[in-house]
Amino acid sequence: MAINKTQKHAPYRNEVSGAGSKLKTQKFIKGISIIEILIVIAIIAIALTSLLGVVAFSLKASISIKETTKANTLAQETIEAVRNFRDGTTWDTDGLGTLTTDIAYYPKKSDDTPPKWTLIQATETINGFTRKIVFEKVSRDPTTDDIEDTYNSDHDDPNTREAIATVFWKDKKVEIVTYFTNWRQ
């Protein structure tokens, strides 16, 4: 056998001779294919599980956002109904100045034509959301005329009420705090 000067070693050949050897090689190749398929199935299962987890989280977040939006809308409607009630009444006669503080109310449209907002002493439940509005007395600093953080009966402002509109559902709540004044004084 002549040796080529540029080739120092004989090329590697993977030759198996005999029928028994060929059979063993085929079984080994089939085994690798099954292992590869199992690995691919495991990777796909992990990927799908992760994807389903992301979808479930997104769905929960979407539902929570939807519920919070509904609750916020109900709370804003409550504030606007109270503003409308205040504007259609006389503060000290039949308006906000006559309402009991620290008591829950909810707004309701009257049967009048055109309808007017009234305030009913209780809470109201609408499609799983419970809403109420509570009025608090307000005091003002006599030197700055600013609303004080805590109520002081010596500095009572009879023409201002703090209104806290709250909407509850499940274990969550939305709260809007604002002030109403007797703008006709």
C-alpha cells in the first residue's frame, strides 16, 4: 500500500461488518430517536405550561382591571350625583347641610320628570358592587382658611362637607374623597 505524503494517517471509517453488528447499530439509532422525541415532548409540555400560566395571569389581571374600572365608574357616578343633588337643593333647607354626618347614603334618581338625584340613607348593591357615600364635617384654620386635617369643632365650617364615596367588591375597594361647598352662600 502506497502512502500519500500529504496524508499522514488513514481516514477514519466507521464500518461494521457482519449481520449481528448491523442489527445492534439499528437498535441504537432507534433508541436515540425515542429519547429525542421524549425530550422534545418534555420541552413542548414545559413551554405550553408556561404559556398557559401567562395566559391565566393575563386573564386575572384583565378581570381585576375590568372590576376596578366598574367600581371607579360607580364611585365617580356617586360623586356626580351628589354634586347634582347639591345644585338642585338649598344647602340648609333640604340639601347637604341637613344630612347626618358619619352615616352611609347612596344616590337614587327620583321618578320626577325630569328625574332628580336624591340621597337615600343606606348602602346600595349593584351587580356585586356595594356603594355608599359618607359625609363628614369640616373645620378650617382661622388664620389661613385652609381645611384642617382633623375636625375641630371650634373651627367648624357649616358650608363645607367632606364626601367619601366608597365602592366595595370581593376583598377590594375604590374610594374617592372630595369636598362640597355651599356655593350659593
